[in-house]
Amino acid sequence: HALKHLIGSSGINAEYGEIKKMFDQFCEIDESNDYRLCAEEICTCLKKIGKPVPKRIVQEQIRKFDVRQSGVLEFDEFLNFLRNLDKSGDAGGEASGKTSTVCSIQ
């Protein structure tokens, strides 16, 4: 299963069910359905959950976690982004949230 392979290569220690939940959230955010999150998609998500973040801050965070330097976050990079949010409690100091709720779109 591709998701299990991503979990193993991401360096994230989490249960499969938790990763599956994050993947489902990732797919909800991914409005373009290309399995990559751009700054606009992340900004839209954060705005929907009441934690708007300026696009420039989101772009800075993408650059920080975009190991492939593609300008977007792929799922494994997104996991590292969420892990950082869990540790720091914010996205660039202007929004806060936990991994389990940061991108839950209701």
C-alpha cells in the first residue's frame, strides 16, 4: 500500500490510522486533486477553520518543508509540516492548532 510506504519514509512515528486520517485531511485540502498543496489551498484551509494566515507566511513555511523544492507540499512534506505545528503550536507564529485539528475542514 502506497500510504504505508510514505509513512515508513516520512520519519513520522504514528499509527497507520492517524496517518490515514491526516491523508484524508490532506485530500480535502487539495482542491486541485494533484496530491500537492499550494499556498492558496493551505490559506483557504486555515481561513475555513478560523485561523487565517497571510499567504507570505504560508509560502515561507512551504519553503521550509518543501524538500523537493517544488513550491508545494507533497504528503510526506505535509506530515513534517504538521509535526512542526504540533511541536511549536503555530504556523509562522500567526496561527495555532494541533495536528489532529489543524486542517480539519468541517
